[in-house]
Amino acid sequence: DYERLGWISMAQIAEAHWTIAEELDVSVAPVGLAWNRAQRERPTLDMYGRDDEHPSIHGVYLTTCTIYATVFGESPQGSSYRPSQAGGVDDAEADFLQRIAWDEVQAR
């Protein structure tokens, strides 16, 4: 579910995006679904910043990987880029987030 709204699920949000994307013949990066999956598979990885509103460096990295995979149609897995800001993203975290992004892009 999408806890931040309380009245709609992430699946419903994604379906609405895919419906309009199909109508407009455009792609949609499944960022919300990637976030949900990352949080389910690794709940200790903090995706939000200190204000619990904006993304942490991990949330930004996952978002970027998901958009990359959508735009270029290729996996971000194996990318050597590791952001160093705000505590950075280590190799294991990057591998995990890259995999999540690619899996979610391929799922649709």
C-alpha cells in the first residue's frame, strides 16, 4: 500500500500510470513499485531522508537506476557509479538497488 496517502495502494497508482501511458503511447518508470520492493526485501535500508518526506541517497539512487533502465531499455546492473553524497551507496547496496530497478522495469 501507499502509506503516505492512506486511501490508495501503490498497485492502483501504478495501474493508473500504465493506463494513461498506454493511451499516450509513452513509457512509465515504475519507481514506486521499485521502492516498495526494495523496502520489502531490505527493510533496514532507509529510502527516506531525515525528514521522512524526501528520498535518502539510496532512494535517489534507486529512482535513477529505474529511470535509466526505462529510458535506455537496459539493465543498470554493473554500473560502477556510486554516489558519495549523504553517506554514499556501497557496492552491495548498489548491486541490490540496480537489481531491483531492472527487475521492476522488466516486470511490466
